[in-house]
Amino acid sequence: MLGESSLAASLEMSRTPVRAALARLQDEGWIVIYPKRGAVVQGLSERTIVDLDDARLILESTAVGRAPQLLRERLADRLKESVDAQRAAFRRGDVREFVELTMRFHRGFVEAGGNSVLLELYDRLADRQRFVLFDAGDRLLDRCAEIIQEHLALTDLLRAGDAIGFSAALRTHISEVTNPARPVHEFDGVTTFPPLT
């Protein structure tokens, strides 16, 4: 249990901003507040991770599908440089740096669409995505070569303007990073996650 008073004391601030912060954390699904008792930190359920994966797939794929050619080419050049920095972070075993780089890498796909509302929605998911990536830290390091190749393939599909190929590759990439135990199925050429039971 996290107590409002003890948090305020440890942070050396009044209870008012702590109460506001706890309310926001509850709104975002990070904690559950029990009145007069305190708050309990929540993890992300498998269902929430699946929903996050789907939201990212929709936002990134939609933006790439709408991106004009010139912007796609400029972004692809920038993302290739990001992949070089990701390689360097992997060589150092720096999961924190890799997570930040990959967050910016994937955000670039949404930027390419030029839709500020899609970008705002994507940014609202950033903390949850960061949590999932840090939780997968050892798996990220174990799969570093594959992740780099997947990022390069996504960049090439972006440059080519192949929205369908991009979406299929992105779905597989996301599932391998966040939940490799959950199989990915293909029906009539469309890659899907099976429903959770």
C-alpha cells in the first residue's frame, strides 16, 4: 500500500500534489486507490498488453499508409541512423538507451502521417509501451540481432510505400517483442493475434 501521507513526507511536499498525482495515475491505470487505506501499484495484464499492441499497430500502420513519398523517404533516412544507434546500445548492453531509441524509432512512423491527433494518441501510450519494453529487457538483449533486422525491414517497407507489407511486418515484430509466447496466425494473408480466452 502506498499511503498519501508517507509519499508526501518522503517526497518532502504537501499532500495536495501527491493526491493529484495519485488520481492521475489511477486514471491512467497504473494504480488502484482504496479510500482511507492507500493505493496499490498495478502491473499490465496480458489483455492490456494485447490491446496496447493492437493500438500501436493501428496508429503506426495508418500513419505510414497515409505518409507522402517525400516524407517517407526523409524519415527512412533518419530511421536508418536510429538503427545504428540501437546497434551501439545493444553492444553496450544498455537496455535503457535501447528502449528510448526504439520508442523514438516507432514514434517516427506515426510522425510520417502528419496527423497530430494520431501522434497525440500515440504519445498517450508511451508510458505503457516503455513499461512493456523494460519488462522485456532481457528478451530484447537476447533478440538484438533479430530486432535490428526487423527495424531495417520496417524502414525499407516504409521507404517503398508498401503499407500492407509494413502492417504485416509490424504485427509480427510487435508480437515477438512484447509477447513471444502468444502465437501469431495468418488468415487469408492477414496476420492476426488469436483472441485471449
